[in-house]
Amino acid sequence: MVAARALRFSRNRERSKRLQIVLIIFALLFIICAFLAVCIRIEFGNVSHDIATVKTTAFSIEPSEVPWNLILVNVSLPLQEEPDVEFTLLSNGQKVDKRIYPDLQQMFDDAREQGVYPIVREGYRTHKQQIETYNDKVAAYMREGYKRGKAEELAGQWVAVPGSSEHELGLAVDINADKERSDSDTVYSWLADNAWRYGFILRYPRGKEHITGIDYEPWHYRYVGKEAAEQIYEKGITLEEYLENYPAQN
């Protein structure tokens, strides 16, 4: 009897030890998992911070420090709200920021005197209109057989993602030819040589796609003012590149 009790006691003691070992192992595993979770959270927190930094330091100054004509809008710096500006209604129903109209009209008048006949095909777009334009482009690619992800990627090369379009500022115009009196090449060539004189720049030039994020668009012109336009034209740079050194230039 005594031997049996001693055996049971020994077995219970062994089970207790095993249970303690198991509990210790689980405790250690819990501590390790908690430590890893903290590390992962910190790492992802750093990544998120880096992304936010890219968005807010896409150029070296705060948006509030630049004049209205140099406001930068792109994928990294989307509009937070629709602009509160006055618009001028053009004869074909398009609208532009009232402040750019005199230089735009002068540019068109001078072009016509030289036998070149441009028209504004697109001016200001509301955020809703930009969404519709973008979605239409995505749908067109999907009809060609692309999956949505690829269709959105391709659409973004031609139509700015809603919120990142300069058309939502009212400072950009898509200029095409009056086909009854001019051809596109003539209009695009004249604009490339002369638009800067009136404060407009070719916003998405060839070879700068890695900076602007938009494919070459010979029809898309952005008003930046005559002083900035002259420097951008002479240096062959983009608005992003100009704004990187804006404080030093002014």
C-alpha cells in the first residue's frame, strides 16, 4: 500500500513537472510572438511614415508657400477639395480659371494671326467629371480584355487619377486644332515653341514620364505665369523640377 501511494505521488509529481514545463514553453512562445508583433508594427509604422513623407515632400516647399499659379497637383499631391475660384466660360462651353483667361485669349489671337487655329477641347473639370473620364478609360481597356488592375494602370497613363488632375484646378487646358483650318501637328508645334511666352508650359513632355507619372501629351498645357514658364521652357524641365528649387529662384 505504501509503495502504491509512493508510486502515485511520483507519477503526480512527474505530471506536475511536465505541466510546468508546458506552461513555461507556452509563456515563452507568447512572449516571442508579442515581441515579433511589436517589431512588425514598428516596421510597418515606419513604412507608412515614409509614404506620408513622400506625399508631403514631393517638392521642397509647402503648397501654401507657392502662388496660385504654381500649385502642384499630381498622384503624390492630390487635391484635398475642389478649388473655390471664379471661372470664365469659353465660347464652346469649356471653363477656365478667370485669372488665366487674358493670357490664354492673347495666345490664341496671336496664333490665329499666324495662320494657326487652336481650340480648347478640355478646360476645367469637376471632381465628378474627372471620375467619369477616368472610369470611361478604365472601362475601355477592360473591353479590350484587360483585367481591372491592369486597366486602371493603363488608364492612369493617359487620364489622371481623380483628385490628381490639373483639370480640377482650372489652370490646365487640352488644346487641339480646329480641324477645318489647322492640323494637330501644326498646332502642337506652334504651342511647343510659343506657349511659354504667354505663361503656359507643356506639362507632360516626352522623356519626363518618370517624373510626371503621365505619358507625353502634346495637347496638355498648364498655366504657371510668364516668369516661371520662361525658366521651365529654357531649362527643359517640369513643374516638379522647377518647384524643387523654387525658394532659391525667388
